[in-house]
Amino acid sequence: MIKNTTLFSVLFSLLLFYSLSTTAQEEEKVSKFKENFVADGYIKYMQTIAVQKDYSDEWFIDNLFHNRLNFKYYAGDKWTFGLSGRNRMIYGASPKLVPDYQNQFGNQDQYAVNMSYNWLTGESFVLNSEIDRAYADYSTGDWQFRIGRQRINWGVSMIWNPNDLFNTYSFFDFDYEERPGADAILIRNYIGATSSIEVVFSPSNQFDYYNIAGLYKFNVWQYDFQVLGGYVRENYHAGAGWEGQIGGAGFKGEATYFIPDYAGEDASVVADISLDYTFKNSLYLHTETIYNSNGATSKIGAFDPSLELTPKTLSLSRFAFFNEAQYQLTPLTRIGVNSIINSNDLSYYVGGNLTTSFSDNFELLVFGMFFFGDDDSLYGQGGSQINWRLKYSF
């Protein structure tokens, strides 16, 4: 009996020791995982109230619930894995009145792989989830390799980016701060403290052709310069950009030359130049001009929402001008106005914004958008809309 008790005690002690040891090891693994794992996101609600050009009594109202989740895991010193997506539900006038809206909401035609899904659709609502970041990143020494859905940010200016070959976005899509990504392979080599070379390979959404482009960045005369070239969206490209200062004002610009790899369209140049300055009293002024050699020199006609936005179609007119003023009214409140003018059809947009923070992670945005012009001009049929949005970040 004593021997059995002794044996049981020994076995129990060994089992207890192993359990505690295993638990400690597991807790250490969990603790290490938590240290290397980063998660954040936000929840937003935005209401859009739109009226027609003639300011008729009929209002069109959309309600958008938007949740974003960002995950990143650092697996050692060299590997990083990222996954981000958003869940959105919209109900109101747009799903009901806009043709094929359910299929266009969350559309990922710009990607090689579709990672968007409509969970529910109805006459006046859509519930959609989409993944816009999903990549693995390996860095060693001066080299970086990234594969998957990622942001290839080659733009320099703040409103229009003819150098941004892979991730074109619209200024009017203000609720998508993260901007779209691209399904791509990125190889980057840092060849100096202020210089690098990168190459990007990306298949088209039908895998019927492949995009490949390279970018070289360097710094001289206290200016950051970049040159690029490649084949993207069935066009050959050559471009350049710069960023620096003149008398304390930010001075940026970029230009790209496009040669179509198909008949029926001429080669073109799209160029952009930008100046911005912040005064001591926090007043911020920004002006930007875009030139499109193939842009219209007469009235353009109403904007077509189905038109694919590319670096070649950032401006449909020959010239467009952006102006902006922002002012920090209080430490928690910022106000501003902005405008875009199409020089050729003389249509224009005017916007106003107010942002106020209730706490470090809770804010209110009010953004008005007003479009003016003749009926056959670009902005003439735009009408007006007021957007107000609550955003809680975590």
C-alpha cells in the first residue's frame, strides 16, 4: 500500500510538473503571440442626403454602416503577415434606384482575385464583406519581398496621381481612407539611405495580360525624385515625380506618358503639380493642377459612374484645378473648404468639411459636396449632397 501510494505520488508529481511546465510554455507562446499580433479597426455610420440639380422637394437618402478590421502579425524579425477588410451595409435610395447597384457595391474588378461577397441583397439594401489587404512580407537586409493584396503607393501629389499606376482612386471617395490595393508581387531593394529600386508584377483581373513596372527613387538637392516605367493596363508607361519645398511651401509634381498597346487611341501625357503651405496660425492652403493631353477642350457631358478610373482618366478635361483651405478652429475641431474647376466646360465642384473629436477615438465629420454647371458639362448633373459621419476607432 505504501509502495502504491509512493508510486502514485511520484506519478502525480511528474504529471503535475509536466502540466505546469506545458501550461507555462503555452502561456509563454500565447504571450509572445500577443506581443507580435496587432489588431485595430473602426466602426462608422454615415448618412448621405442628396438632392437634384433643380433642388426639387425630393430627397435621396442613403445610410451606410461600415466596420473595418486590420490584423498584422510579426513572425520574427523578417516575416510580417497582414490581413484587412471591411464589412458594409447600405440601405436607402442608391440600392433601390441605381441600376445593377448590388453588383457594383463592393466591386473588385480591379483585382486579379475576387475577395468580395454580398451576404444579403434586397430592393433597397446590400450587405457586403470584402478583403482589400492580404499579404506576406519578407525583409532581410536591404531587400523586401511582398506578395498578395497590398497598396502599391507610387503617387506623390495629394489629389491626382498619374504615377500611381496600380491603385488609382477618386478624391470624391472620401470615406475610403485606406485606398484600394492590388494583387501583386513587390520586390524592393534599398540601395542607399534615400534611394531604392522596386519592381511590381501584377496579373490583370482576367489573367489575360500581366502588369509589370519598376520605380527608382533617389534624393538630390534636398528633393526626392522618382522615375518609373513599365506595362500596365495594356499601356506602356514612362513617368517621373518629385517632392520638395520652396520657401517653406511643399512643392510636388508627377507626370506619366502613356502609349496604348491597342489601336484607336493616341499616346497621352497626364501631369500634375501641387503647392501647399501651413501658416503659423494653422491655416493650411493647397492648390493643385492636372493636365491631360487627351482631355476634352469642350463640354464633356455628364459624368459616367461606370467609367473605369485609371491614371489616364483622372481628369476628363484638358485642365482641372483644385484649391483647398483648412483651419484648426480649436484643438479638437477642424474646418475647411475645397473646390475643383474644369477649365474647358466651366463646370465646378465646391465642398466644405467640419471634423470634431469627442475623444481620442470618437469623431464627427460633416462633408458637403455641391456640383454646378450646364446640363452637358461634367459636373452639371451632380446636384448636391450632405454627408455626416460618426467614427469610433479601436
